[in-house]
Amino acid sequence: MSNSTFISLENPGKYSIRLIDRVKVKGKAEMVTVFEVFDADPPEYYDGKTITKHIYKEAIIFYYQIKFSQASQLFQDCLSQNPSDLYLPNN
């Protein structure tokens, strides 16, 4: 989901949403923020993302502050708790 869709949600707090990345889209001048809505994930994926949601959010903040060492450690913590998460860096 894009940032514009996220902003247009009437009550985003009632959904399980997390930021995935900011990306450059062909034909657009500005970066686009991409979010994942994981309410419809199978229970094992949903539970893993819910358990790691706060650690993941901290990792993203460190990443965008260019504190890659701290971000990497937190991403690894998330990955150890939720190895099936497709959006976690695994190297």
C-alpha cells in the first residue's frame, strides 16, 4: 500500500500495518513509501509479524537514521523470532 492510500484510511489503527520501504518509482519524481497490511496473512505469519512489530519499527527508524549497525542487529532479532518474514534482510 502506498503512503497516499495509508493517509486516506479513515482509521489506520484498526489494521495491522507496517512500513516496508521508500522506493523510487519510474515516472515519479518523489520517493514512494510502501506499507504492508498483514491482517489477511495466515496465522503463523501474522503472529510472527505482530510479535516483532515494535522491534521492526525501531530497526526501520535506525535504518533511516543511517545507523546501520543498530538496524541490522534489530532486523536479526526480528528474523530469529520470525524466520518466515519475507521483508526482513537475511544477510
